Amino acid sequence: MTVDRRHLIALSLGLGAIAAPAIARARAAALAADGSLPSWPPAERFDLWPAGELRVPPGLRPRPQITRERTDGYRNLLMRGTVRPDVGVFRPRRPDGRAVLIVPGGGYSVTSLRGEGIDVALTLAAQGITGFVLNYRLPGEGWADRADVPLSDAQRAMRLIRENAARFRIDPAKLGVLGFSAGGHLAASLATLHDLRVYRPLDAADRQSARPAFAGLMYAVSSMDAGRSHGGSRANLLGPDPDPAMQRRYAVDRHINAATPPLFVLAAEDDPTVPVTNSLDLLAAAREARVPVEAHIIERGGHGFGTRLPRINPGSLWPDLFDRWTLQTLAGLR
């Protein structure tokens, strides 16, 4: 039985002992034995589109451009120039049927494949969740219908995962999405625009639903209004002279309705990149639409932290909280 109640929950530092071991193991597993950075593509992956389906924009290199970036000792893996979007598969040792399409951020100008993709997938795998990391096309790289390109890839990924659920050993009814920053905007777009036709159906997989069973929105961009959004994400998605129709389409905070799946929202008050009002607007819109929502607003954390907050920070507990929330949500015990 669903309780018509909404939660804004303060994080408890005392849960650290619960979350830390699994996260520590996942972080250790994120590096190879020689300490080298994870690479892309991973050992198991699949393409989103048949060969020849996508018309590569003139001037875009035929191979992805991977940059290794070091920040405060952390070595990230950044992707640009993707012409054949794909999905990396990260299986837990003991899968429990749950699965998440993980959507890294990067302001729609780059994709943070390790910090908000691979590391997240490994952390969730320690909890029994199968992770699918989405390496999506970036809208500002010359693609036609630029604003719809990321959503096309996200919808297609959800449908292919569901079509192949038995092979991946997941329950298609327990497939959600988890996005970070601009990837959080894409995850929210998928949650609210899962039925919007943004590409031509190709095969049997496209008869599957693209609606996620739940959506995690991590320091997500939600507004397309100048001054309230993240300017870079907005400009890269919509272009220098935004079409008003596209601006309205991707103002995801205004599209939450009864068909939107349950939401998990996390943000830091001191985020200097995506104003925390983006997450507060998601919370308010979900409450207005009577969509189940759990929101965690931490005092400090900044932006782009993925799974790398120090243990003393309550926000470092989010993987454990997300794990429990998905179990509760899927059990219908809200």
C-alpha cells in the first residue's frame, strides 16, 4: 500500500559504518592491479544503433576523444566526440534483479565516464544492482536536432536493456535511471519525456517502454531559464539561439506529472555550478504532482562529487540511501 506522503530527509552521519565498506571496495576495484585508470569501452558493452544508422556530422572525428584529467589526485576519464554511442555493462557478483541506467554529467560538452559512470556502477554493483553506463552523443557536436540527440540515446538504451533483460539477468520492471548534473537533466528528461517520439523506431526493442521505474537526480540541472539553469548545459543543449519550443520541452521541472516515476533528489547547498534551486524546484514540482519523492539537501559538497565525498560528509552516504530507497520504492512501501 502506498502512503501519500513526501519525504525531505536529513542525512545521518551515523550510517557511515554501513555504507563505507561497500563503497571502499568499489573504489579499490575501480583501479586495475597496476593502479592504472579504467578504460572505455569496458569488457562488456553494446552499441545503441545499428551500423550506418547515424549520419556522422561533417568534421566530427570518427573515433571518440578520451581525455584523462587529474583533479586533487583523482584521475577522471572524460569523453568527447562520440559517434557510436554505447553502453557499458557492470554486473554484480550477486545480482538481485535491480538495474540502473547511469547517465554521467559534463555540461553536455563532455561526459564524465569514470567519476559519474564507472565508479558509480562499481559502487552499485556492490549492492547487487546491475549498472549500465551510458556514453551518449553530445548535442553541440554538429548533430541534427541537437536538443533531442541525448534523449534519443537514453530512450534507446532503456529499450535495448529491457529487450535483453534475460541476458543481463535483470527484472525489466526494476530498471531505473540515475543521472548526474547535465546527466541528471537527461535522466529527468527520460523520466518525464519517455513517451516522446524523438527517433524513428528501428526494431522489436523499440516496442519496449523507455519509462524508468525510478529516477535518481543528482545535483541535476532542471531549469532551462536563463539565470536559474547551468548556463553551459543550457547553451550546449539548446544552442546559441534557443528554439522556444525546445526550451519549453527540456524545462523538465515543468513536466513532472502523474506519469513521472518516483524521484530521488540529492544536491549540496554550496553547489557553485548548478544552483540548488534546480533540485528544490524538482522537489516542489513532484510534491505538486503527488509524485513520490525523497530529497537530500546537504550543506556542503559542491558539485560533481560522484562517489568521492569524504566519509565525514553526510552526503557520502547517498549510495546506501539510494540502495534502500530503490528497495522500498520497488516494494511499494512508501
